[in-house]
Amino acid sequence: MKLNIPNLLTLLRMGMIPLFIIALLNGEAGKALFVFVVAGLTDALDGFLARVFEQASALGAYLDPIADKLLLTSAYIMLSIPNANPDLLPIPIWVTVLVLTRDFLILVIALVLSLALGVSQFPPTRISKVNTVAQVVAIVLVLLTGLYEQMVGPATICIYLVAGLTVLSGCDYIYRANHMASAPPEEPS
């Protein structure tokens, strides 16, 4: 198995997660924000390079969403630990539980659909993509509260938006899975 540049960028993003966590543990919101933004840029860059230079691979198809989920999960957990980051607006634990539960639910649904129905693809929905963007923006805004006190209001609004979108997205996945499971099987040709 040969690693290409997009896959190496994805692995780099995974390697940045400990740096992000260490910056948060040290109370360095600016450094944590920098690492988070650079990780986001590597995500955009690896996708761009994979498309433009036709370097998409099966490995990348698995690694990229794993790297994204690891980074977001780490951020939500770290930013919701009570008193761990006293200079930052904390993400309420219940919001983090919603985010993690939705991700676990999607994983279970995809696994069941794959094993029971042979569904090989369970792509994200529009609401799921909007939810992911809102999750990323919420993390950035929360990190900015450690640098600019006036970001508390926008960060709070975005956190509650994430909660609502997470519930909607989870319900959407359940609806889609139910629809797929109740659809009549296709006749082999």
C-alpha cells in the first residue's frame, strides 16, 4: 500500500490532535486555535489534491473521515471538561453527549445497513454537512473566547445551533436508515 500526499496530509492531521490537546491542557487558546485551523486547512488541502491530481484512494476514503471525527471528538471532549479551560467558554457536557451520541448512532446504523442489507455507502446528508460546519465554527468561536471576551455571545449561539442541528441530523439519519431498510430489495439482473 503506497501513501500519497493526500493520505500523508490526513495522517499529519491525526498527528496534530495531541498538539491541540496539549495546547488546551496548557491553557494556550491561541496555540490550540492555530493547530485546529492548520488541521482544518490540511483537510481542505488533502481533498483538493486528491481530486485535482486524481490521488483518491480507498485508504484515504477511510482515513479522512476518521481523522475528522477524531479531531472534532477530541475538541468537544476537551472543551466540555469542567474547569479544564477557565479562560474559555465551556461547551456544555450535554451538547458534547449529543454530538458523540449522534456520531455513534451513525456508525451503528451504517454497520447494521452494511451487514443486514449489504449497503456499501451511507453518505452524509445536507443537514449533516451543515451540522459539521456548525460544529467546526463552534469550536473556533469557543477558542476565540479565550482571546476575545466579546466572542462569548456568538459562541453561545453557535453551541445551541450545534445542539439543534445535531438532533435534526440524527433524526434524519434514522429516517433514511428506516427508509432503506423498508425498501423492497432490488431484483438481480
